[in-house]
Amino acid sequence: MIDFQRLKLEQKAEYESILFSCPDRGCEYSFANLYLWGHQQAAILHGCVAFFSHFNGRSVYPYPIGHGDRKAAIWDILNDARERGIPCRITNMRREDWAELEGCFPGKFLVRIDRDSFDYVYDIDDLADLKGRKFQKKRNHVNRFLQEHPDYRVQPLTKENITAAREMVQQWYDSRIQEDPHGDYLLERKAMERAFRCYDALGMEGLILSDGGEILAMTMASRLSDTVMDVHFEKAREDEDGAYAMINREFARYLREKYPELRFLNREDDIGLEGLRRAKLSYQPHHMIEKCWACLPEDVDGTL
């Protein structure tokens, strides 16, 4: 079997040197997401980075990246799945990966589009400026927030205010769980707590929105490429009209000023939630990162 290992914080620079040299990938490939979410492992195979991920009792192999021999790496993945006695599910493939997989293994895999995992990618200027009729509703939300909070402040998330931000997030979860006792927040809470603990080591960027010393919203992101920032978390007070729209706009402005080379913000997927999908579409994405998955015909079981 392949000797997959959990990624360590000290591997961040080495991994990102490979990731950033590849065509833009989905949010699953950011070092922060690999480190924060679930039980994810990696290994170098034939000059490529291969992955083995576990979520909710399911094991999958995200498509390998890098400039090595991907066909040889996928052969190793097929053998690894066989030795483990599990289905070989290859996930997080772009259409270009699909074409490459079919070219290397003609007719061997069944491939399906995974709409629920499409990433929403936005032009940073669109989110920072909210210009034009298509953003009128967003500007209305921002204006209502400004009317209620003319003395609002935005501050970078730092070690000086991170404890207050954690308390605000905890209150957000407490409120949500009270409203929806059966909601599944466990994985996200664990990921956010790790993000707070490893904030500097992960190279995170964050912002808090406050008024009168009270935090009304916060957000965190990390690099996905030289020109793309991946927005991992965004929380706001539900009782503050416009707080989400405001933190979204202010974070885009903050990142644009700090990193002029940034072109896009990847705000990740909607996991198939109808309300979240509407919200993400309402911000007029510049493009989507379309994804699909593949498996062997004999491994089809209706669970992916």
C-alpha cells in the first residue's frame, strides 16, 4: 500500500511550490483545507502529489497534481485501493483532468459531474466595489449596515483580537445549534478551531468587523495560488442586517490593497444546499471550477 501521511505545517512551502505551479485547482487542494478538514493524507508518487482523504466514513483519492507521471501515479492508486479492499473513487477532477484520465485509461472509468462541489470564483474588484445594477441588492444591504453602524471598524485578525473572534464564533454556533439541534456543525467547528490555533503557521489572512468593541462578523482565507485567495470561513451576526455583505466587501477591499496581484476570490462550494447556492450565485461569480469524480464500473454503489 502507498505510505500516505498527514501533512505537517512545515511542509506548507514545499507543497505550495507544487500547487502554485499547476493550473488553478479547486479549494480542496489548498494547504489549509488539507490540514484543517477531516483526515487527509498525501504521498509523492512518480513526481506527483497523491492524496487519500476520509470524510464521514468514506475514503476517496483526490486527483493527483504536479508535473510528474500522473498515469503511473493513478496505477499506484488503483493498486492501493485494491490492496485496502475499498472502491477506487477519484474525486475533485476538473474537465481537463477528466480528459487526461480518459486519455490514459480509455473506457476504464465511469465519470460523473459533481455539481454540489463546484467552486464559486469571483473577480476581486466585483466584490470590493459592488458596481452596477447586478449588485444593487448587495449595496442596499451594505447601506443598511452603514446606517445602523456609522462608526464601524474593520481590523485584521491578529493574536491581539483572535480570542474575541473565537468567542464570537462560539456564540454563532451556540445560536445555530439552538435553532437547529440536529444540524451537523461538528466538522466545521473542528476545522475552525484548528484554523484559530494554527492561524500564523497556515499563513491565514483574516478580518473582523466591529462596532463599539463588539465583533459583528469575521472571516478567514489563505492562498490557493499566486492570484487566488481561498475564503475558508465567514461568520456574522444573524441579527445584524448587512453584516455578511459588509464583511464580504471589506475583506475584498482589504486583500486587494494588501496584495495587488490578487485577481480572484474562491468562495468554495455550496455542498448542495439550496439557500447557500442562491447566496453564492447572487454575488455573480466570474466563473465556476467545475468538478467531477470517477470510479471503476465494478465499484459503483450509489454512495458517491
